[in-house]
Amino acid sequence: MMFASDDDSQYPTQPSETDETEETKSTGRWFAVQVASGCEKRVKATLEQRIQTLDMGDRIFQVEIPQAAAFKIRKDGSRQQTDEKIFPGYVLVQMDMDDESWQVVKNTPHVINFVGAEQKRRYGRGRGHVKPMPLSYSEVQRIFRQRDEAEPVAKTYLTPGEKIEVVSGPFKDFDGEVIEVSPERSKLKALLSIFGRDTPVELEFNQVRKLS
């Protein structure tokens, strides 16, 4: 499983079958591909178009951006459904690796490289080639299980130090200052002036709004 020198475009040979099942043999292996920051959706759309235009559907099967359900808390406290990338800066490609399929993926705009092991140059200076390494079957299962089973994560525009107003709950109409944000719990802590004293209070994201 060697990668060719700089003067040769030959792709790395297929990996050993020790980690393959009958299904992976027939539908290809999953590879992680690093892309330019914020370009995941653009790469997916462009690569899918290239697969169709170049008639590569029999060798490049799927392009996925692992995402988990999330929601944003708007300034008025309402929720907006969205998605959160599990691995920002990467897309996953299920493919049979050969010279042509490697070139189709690698030459897609905004693709940086496959994730793999760097092969040093035999001579001269500079970086060598990256030998793409397929994800193991267990890695693929874990990634997609994480996507399917993850609890929705809340995203908020609030950061520590910002002034907020409580819009619902027992502290409604109190003003305060954010001191801690916990997106994984959809909660924040704020200092509210209660009986003339600054008191830390834990609140849900949708219980507050930012003061302008």
C-alpha cells in the first residue's frame, strides 16, 4: 500500500481485508477528506456533481457531512432548528480507491487532502505524499451512531459579560449579566440583582434575551 513518487500519480493500493466485511468489500471503504474551513457543503455539492458528470457512481458511492441535530436560541428566546457539524473541516467519502477515483476527489475545489499517513520523499526536500487510510468499520459505526443518537445541542449568541433580561420563569423582568454559558446543557449562569445583591442564577437559554 505505497504511494507513488512526485512524478507518478498512481494511487495507493487497496488496504488489507482484515477489517472489511462482505458489505464493505462490495460498497467501498469510508475515507475522511480535509477541506477548507466552512466549505464542507460546497465540497459535498461539487463532488456529487463531479461524480455524476464523470460517471464515477460505480466507484464513489456517498459523500457525507456528519452532523447532529441542534437548535439556535434567537434573541427573542425562540428556537430555530439547525445542524451542528461533528467534524468541522472534514467530509466523509465512501469509495473504491483507485487512481481515477482518487483524482476526482483530490482535485475537487476546496479539498485539501485525504486523511492518512504522510509518505516522505525519497529524495530532495519538501513534504511527500499522503497515503489515504480508510476508516475502520468500528470508526464508521461510531461516527454515524453519534450523528443519529446525539441529543440536540443548543447554540446561543450569548457570551460571558453580556447584559440580559429574563423573559420567563420566576425571575421574569430581572436584568443581569452572563457569567457562564453551558451549550451542552442549554443553560447559562447570570448575576441578577436580587434584594440589592448580585446573586448567581442558572437559567435556560430560552428564558433570557440579550439587552441592546
